Amino acid sequence: QVRLVESGGGSVQAGGSLRLACQASGYTSCMSWFRQAPGKEREGVAAICSGSPYYGASPKGRFTISQDNAKNTMYLQMNRLKPEDTAMYYCAAENTGGSLLSPNEWNAWGQGTQVTVSS
């Protein structure tokens, strides 16, 4: 199973930006970002498969997913952050073939990186 390590989380003020990274132990054609706030279900943020991006409803044009295959690394550029973006962000790999934005369809997960946005 591929191993995943997230980085880049932190605390920012509303309107700020962060860039998350997910380093995989090997090449994987499809990867995704999820987030989970306290007391809420894990939510699909974005996914990328063979260079094609897919976005959930929450980013609404503020987030951009990308992938550097040479580095086995996926990124999530988050701009115009809002307090409601506060959550633990997880990357995932090894999709089962189902929905790219459903957490139930991914077999490999990272430990997560915390994003906190203050108003």
C-alpha cells in the first residue's frame, strides 16, 4: 500500500493562502484531498486523476489541485481562505473505482495536516 505524508498546514487569517502537499511513496495516478472538521463527516475537497482535476462543492473556485508526477507529490493551493475551511486535511490514494469525492472509495490515507483559519 502506498504511504502518504501531508504537509503545509497551519494557522492563517481569513483571506489568506496556504499550499498543502502530499508526498506519496510511489507513483499513483489518482489522488485526492479530503477534510474533516470536528463533529462533521469527512468531505471530498478535490481529486486529480491522470492530470484531470475534480472539485467538490466547498472550494468554489478558491482551491487548485495539482500533481507533480516526478516527485510523486500532490498539492492543494488554497486561496481566500475562510473560517469554515478550518479542518484536518487528508490526502488519499488507491481509489477503488468509485466516486473520487467519496471517502469510502479510497484505501490509502495520510495522517492529516491541520488548517486553521481565524476571522
